[in-house]
Amino acid sequence: MEDPLIARTIRRVDQKRMTDDVFHLADSPIPMRKLNLTLPDHSKNTLYEADDFLAAQLEARGYEVRREAVRVQACRCDTTKPKAHQYSRPLPDDPWYDAYNLYAERLGTSRPEEIILLLAHKDSQSWVHSPGAYDNTVGTVAMLELARIVAALEPQRTIRFLFCNEEHSPWTSVTAARNARERGDNLVAVVNLDGLGGKSQQDIDAGAKTNVTLYTVDEGKALADLMTQVNEDYRIGLRQSIAQRKGPGDDDGSFVKAGYGRTVLNIGSFPYADPEYHREGDIAERVDFDNVRMAAQATLAAVLEADRIS
């Protein structure tokens, strides 16, 4: 059943602002987000520049941003593999970098020890010069937009935002999940945003607005079902579906492996069908921003519904 306050809140998701952010982070002034790419006459690599942009946006809304360093390497390119899967493991002597998990959170009013975690990887592919618009600028800016909105709310539970890195080796979400477990964090729900609206050419041509919510273990199904429920209750208009994975994957899988079963991934298609996946053509101009807005609205609705569950 629709909650009027949630209905009003999700209408605050600003499509133009997300569009501007995608172009900022996947076109100009930041063409892609890589530790192994520093633009001419710039003092920082493009991933650090993206980190600074995200942190400034969050701090402008009153968040304190915490940076967690993780040592990583850039992946190598293996041109003998199919185009979308040309990444290969770095060699031991390849350069090492500090990649940063960025954290921000809105403290809960009555149940602050219970945490709803949203995460998205902010880096683009380290082995190919791809803007990574769908993978994963869209998830990054959608989560940034949700953080802006949540900053003005008073949730019962703490809502935490994690901007991590998946396209370098190792994934920094592994460190984040391990540290959450070692601290004893009570993560009551985890939602990964990756490739929102990324879909097949057939669905692109048909103008379909898609979202698939994946869960891994049975504990996550209720959260996946909630995504279907809010899409219907709030008349968002997505072609929403759910599916269970055979095993943990992507950054949500890092948290499943750490014992957080109530974890899902929101993605545009499954198997992921974007024809420009991991290619140079994954550019901002191709993004279906209507689809991104709708997926962001559904995610926010599900988070707010989960927050009010007794």
C-alpha cells in the first residue's frame, strides 16, 4: 500500500541532476575513473578526481565523508579474450595504488545500530579506455542522488552509503564487507546499484524501462520481493523482475560472503545485456536517464519501506 510521505519523497529524485552528474563523471571534465589515468596537466588520477567530486557533493549536504584506503592494482588487457572480458590479473610487479572506499551515513533516530547499506562501485575499467557510463556511473550518481534526499530525512535506522571500486584488483568491497563483519555491524539490508537501465539492444529499441533485482541466498528474497512491491504500489512503471543467483557475485557478493544474506543487486538486465559492456562505447549519450530515475525511485522507496518495518 502506498505511503503518501514515501510517494512525495521519491518524486524528489532529480533526473536532470543525475544526468549532469553522469556527464561530469563519464564525459567532461572527468572522462573515466581510473587509478592508472592522469589527464595532461592534472595532479591527480581520474579516480581521485571523481572521489573529490563525490565527497564535495556529500559534504555539501552535511555528511562527514570517511575514506578507507585499500591497496589495489590495475587489471591488464588480454586481447585474446572476447571484447567484454579482456581483463586479466595484474602481475606482481605492476604498480600498486591506494583506492578509497568512501562512506557517508545518515544516523538513525530510534534504531541507529541497525544499518541499511547502499553501495555502488564508482571506478571504470582499468584495462580499457571506457567512460563506464552504465558500468557504473549510473549506479554511482543514483546513490549520490539518494544520499542528497536522505540527508533531509529522519530515518529510524542508519542509512549508510558506500562508494567502492570493482574494476581494479582486488575489489575494495571485499575489504568493506570484512571490516563490517569484524566491527559487528548489524546490516539489516544491503542494496547494490550497478548498471541501472543497462539492457539489450532489443529492449533499447523497444523503449523498455527495466530493472532486475538479484538475490543470492534465501534470506535476500524478501528484499527482492520488496522491490517488486514498491514498483507496483508507487506506480513507478519499471518492467521489474527478480532472480536468484547461483552464487555470490559483484560487490553485493562480497557482503553475502561476509555473512550478510539480506543483500540484493539492482541492475538493468540479467544476464547483463548492454551491447557496450566493458567497451569504449559505454558513453553518457547512450544512457536511458528515464530508466535510471525510475530505478533510483524504486530503490529509495524500498529503502524507506524497509526502514519503517518493525
